[in-house]
Amino acid sequence: MTYNLIVFDLDGTLSLSKCPMDEEMSTLLKKLLEKKSVAVISGGTYNQYKKQFLATLNCDDKILLKKLFLFPTCSTAFYKFENEWEQIYNHDMKLEERQKIISALQKMCDEINYHPEVTYGDLIEDRISQVTFSALGQQAPVELKSKWDPDCSKRIAMKKILEKYITEFDINFGGGTSLDITQKGIDKAYGMQQIMVNLGFKKEEILFIGDKLQKGGNDFPVIQTGVKCIEVSSPEDTKKEILKLI
């Protein structure tokens, strides 16, 4: 099968969680752009994309950049390149929705007595189009995040409590310590539909590569779209998959 669009997750797939993409990955992506169109869909904000992805993407060829498409915060926003990066759409949550989610997260922490003495940045981040809970903080070191909840059991317990308070929202696991909370139906399946509608690719032309394809992971909804999916365990795994494509 020949795929014309390769869609990647960001955290744990193109780079370590919240870390800049490395030089080798940047070089491989540029080579991939010479052959395919590429999209990146993640729970992170556009500002996070700029720090983690665009800042280290070693590509100044405007023709190639026009084949690269960014879908931050689980595709509630869409950016493409003309002479600079332009926002095509943005679907924000209402303030009262975000406040309700934040209140539910605070109740959940109280209920399980989750008040860590040491944190690395905010535990709760209002991303406007979604709310993200990061159990160790947004800037926690990768080595701590990777050990905190490898089997997702802690977040499964947290999710069960949250579902008592916010039944009208979707809750998915992101990264190694995060819960991404969005409006119902705003997940990576929705994102793939937006990609197909906005970019004009059929599902048979698309390959998705991500590290959270297990049930409950924020990549899992992509499977339901019928798009071919490959699960990776690390950016090093992803590099091997890119090499097969170039």
C-alpha cells in the first residue's frame, strides 16, 4: 500500500514528552516531506508545537513546508504554511465548560488526597480548547514521567472519579502522566476526519503513527476511523518506521 499522507502523534512519537525533537528526527522528517505530505496531531498547544517541533525542524524549503500540516490540541486548531504559519480554524471551549472541568479535577485530587509536595509546573492547564491534567506538572522530567504510570492504572482510577462529575466530556490519556479533557467527540478520530476534510485525503491514503494506541490512550480513537495505524514505543521506533517510508 502506498500512503500519501503520514500523520504523527508528537509526545512519545516524534520526541520525548515535552522535549525538543532531536536532529536525526528532523533530518528524517525533511526527507519524508520530499516524498509525502505530513501532519502532526497532538494534545499540545500551538505554542508547545513551536518549542517542541518547529524550533528544531531543520527545513526552510517553503515548498516542503506547504506539505506539512499541524493540528494542535487534538485538532481543535489547524495550521498550515503559506509564507508563514497561518491558523485556518480554532474551536475553543466555553469558559464555563473549562471552569467545570477544572473544578472536577480539583474534586478528584481532594477525593484521592492527591496533593504532591513537589511538582514541576502547573498540574492543571487550561488550553482553551481542552483542559489537561499533568500529574507531576507540565515541566516534569521525562525520566520521572516515564516511571509514574506506565500501565495507566493511576489514570484509570482518576478517570473513573472524574466521570462522576463531568459525564458530558471525553477524557483520554496523553503522554506519560496526563489526562486530556475535551468536548464530547473532540478526539483524534475527530482530528482524522478534519484532516481528511481539510486536506482532501481518503482514509486509504493515510498512515497514522503514534505511541498511545491502546484503549484509553489518546491515539486509540484513530483506529475507529479505519485509517491504518502503527504503534511505536519511542521516537527511536518512529525513526525506524520513517526509514521504511523514505
